Amino acid sequence: MRRIELREQSVLIDGYVNAVGRDSRPIRDRRTGEKFIEQIVPGAFKKALERADDIEILLNHDHSRRLGSTKENIKLFEDNIGLRAIAEITDAEIVKKAKEKKLRGWSFGFVEKKASEEDTKTGVKRRYVEELELKEVSLIDERKLPCYAGTSVYLRSEGEEVIEERAEETEPVYEDLRAGEKPDLSSYKNRIKNLGGKIKE
């Protein structure tokens, strides 16, 4: 879920990178070939953010397309729905893609630090990520399809960290606001309620 607010020289993006405590779609472990489903345990992002010094925002997990960081232009926090991001981006390509409605969703890169597993009735294991190191969050454009499916961003030699990405499928709400106008947040609020969240008016 994401709201995009178009401004003269920037775009404000506000939404959820991941909803905690909810099953992903089936993910294939590229190291073993086995499929599993995954949940990020509530509180995992909060702890990761408390430990992190600075987290970058990228385009499509591309470190050559850095769009800012938590020290500059993005606010990241975990609430009762999940990992929420609020970012104001002045990058000309991103502003253009927002105007053309080519931004598809969010993704995040992380290193798993602690997880547990359980068997399901379908035979596919469910993994609970209890602790993680959040490396970056990414905006995903029309060249990729965010669907909270897991792939490895980097596969390194044995003993080194493996950074994985998880993307949350979202349907953006685009708004072109004139000065002084207030956005219509009705669909945004309904989506939050459907996800089990509470809204403070």
C-alpha cells in the first residue's frame, strides 16, 4: 500500500515496505532449491532500525542509483502494521516515473540473523524471521515486479553474509496536489483498516 504525492520538484512517497506477521508467497531458496513461506516477526524491524546507523533508499536494489537515506530524506519505522517508509525524493528520474505511474512498489534488502521454522499442512515450511539486519529499502519501477517473493541479491562464498530481498506487492495511489489542498485519504485509511491497523484522526 502506497500513496504518492506529486509536487513541483519532488515526490512524497508514504507507505508500507512490508506487513509483519503475514505469510509471503512461496519463496524458492536459491541455495537449496526448496520452497518456503516466510513471515517477518513483529518487532524485528523495530530492533533492526534501533541498531542501524543509516539505511539507504535505492532504485531496484541498485547501489549506483542511491536516492537518499534515513539521515537525509527517508523516515523508517515499524508500527502495528509493519515497516513504514515516508520519503521525499527529488531525483529527476523518480519524479518522472511517478508522473508516468511507473513506480510499482517497495522492496528491502536484509541479512537474516535469527529465524525459526515450522512445517505446514501443505508440506512447505514456514520461516519466522525473528532478527534481521536491514541493509536498504528500494523503490521498484516498471522493470521489476514486486510481489513479496524472495530472491538473493548477493550470493557470496560460504561463511559470508547473504543479503536477500523481499518485496511487498502494492497498488499505488497517485495524487497531484495543488498548494493548500489536502489529499483524499479514504482509500488509504480503508486499506489500513483491512490490514487490521488502527487510525488516529
